Amino acid sequence: MKAMQVMSALSQATRFDVYTRLVEAFPAGVASGDLAAATNSAPSAMSAHLAILARAGLVASEKVGKTVIYSAVTAPVAELSDLLVSKFTRNS
């Protein structure tokens, strides 16, 4: 289920921080190296975090020269929000 994948991807603190930074930078995006530096993460660890976010459909990437720029994809979070509201709220 896609909702579970999105929640799982965002449940880890560094990935949540990275996604927040990407949403704030939208639409410009952020280089993977800048994300690693901003979160005090090793480049290899950042690559792993970004891969998990990408598998959940939360980030898009574009190679610009030797740099990879990541940007937020917000539709999965909006869909998750709608699902949670529809499943777990009641009209009183």
C-alpha cells in the first residue's frame, strides 16, 4: 500500500528533515551534497535516504552536470492526508 510506504519513508528523522527542506525549497530543488551537509550526513547515507524517499514517490531528481538536484513531490503526502482524514475522522 502506497500510504504505508509514504509513512515509513517519513518516519525516520533525517528523511523527514530532508523532505521538509525539499518542500521549503520547492520548486528549485536542492543538491544531494547540500542536503548531506545540512543534515550532517555522510554522502552515502544521504544517497540511501534519498533512495527511500524516491521509492515512496516523494522526490524527483534531475542530473545537472555532475550534480543531482532533488525536489519534493507533494502529491503522495496530499493523498495520505486525504486517506487519514477519510478513515479516522467522524462527522459529529
